[in-house]
Amino acid sequence: MGVMRIPGHEHQGPREVSLEEIRSLMGDCRLCPLGETRTNLVFGVGDPNARVMFVGEGPGRNEDQQGEPFVGAAGKRLDSLLGLAGLTRGEIYIANVIKCRPPSNRNPRPEEIEACSPFLREQIRSIWPDVIVCLGNFATQFVLRTERGVTKLRGQLYQTGHFTVMPTFHPAATIYHSDWLPLLEADMRMLGEWLASHPAAGGEGSDE
């Protein structure tokens, strides 16, 4: 299984900034109009030392109500898929490109992504995962800095600086496009194979 390297995508090293500090910096964010219409800001949740970070698009109605990503139907589907990669919800970190729900679940606008994405960039640098799983087009295009869609990019791994990146379908999309579910399942198995063949450096207890 080859990993495609992406030239010119070198990231700076990890930052000694905690997720709590990044969340505190966001505060009651009003950097874009979504701050006026949201119920809760949905920052992210999971293991701050996760080897695998999942990045979605933005909160939906359930996430907006509860202030946590992937708690609705898409979250249940994601939970069921994680086992294919040998993962549990407690072992990963999940965040979205934008932290506030767009009204009526419309697509996020470029200016909203521009205002919010620096916080995701800081989350990635704080967690410093080995693998970033991009769920859907918005996450894929942000992380890989591409205009190409996830349909063309999925099915293989990409290397961008330190990070191995796996673009795949958003679990919510497979609820409406059932033919995409086997492809998402195959990608999750590929992720599990990569993790099994790339053990964590230093093994357990390396969360300093």
C-alpha cells in the first residue's frame, strides 16, 4: 500500500499549546456570522494525545445542541466503523473544519472556513497525530490543500509533512448514498492496516 507524498506541504513542528488554551482563545467566538446563529460552539472531543485525528465538516443539529461533534446519526455510524480500524471512540480525537453549525446545515462559506480553520490548524499541531482522517470534501480540501473531491482521492494514503492523511467519505453521506458505505469500510480497514504496521513510537506511556 503506497503512500503518496505531497511536495511543498511541510508543516511546522508541534506546538506546546494545549487544547484547553486553544479553546480558551476561541472564547465566545464571533469571528464570522455563524457565531450569531449557533446554540453551542463545537470545539472537538477525544484523546489529546491521539494517534488518529478525525476531521469533519461542521456541526449538525444534534452537535449544535450538545456542543460535541458526531453525536447524531453520523456519529453512531462512525462509532460502528471505528472497530474496522481497531479503534475506539476514546482513542481518537474528533474536530470539524468549522466549529459552529451553518443554518439549515448549508455548506460552510469560504469566509467562514477562513475565519475558523486556524483553530483546527492549532488543534492538529497540539495533538500532533500520526494520521489525519478527512471525512468528506471540506476536510479533505482543507488538509490536503486541493480542489479535488474525496471521491477521486479516497482509497489511498497521502503524506503531508509529518502527517499521513486518509481522505474518505463523511459517514453522514453514506446514510444517503448506501453504495459509498463499502468504500468507507474499506478505507477504515486500510487505516487499521497502516496502524498495525506502524506501531506508536515509544509504545505506551509516551504522553508527556
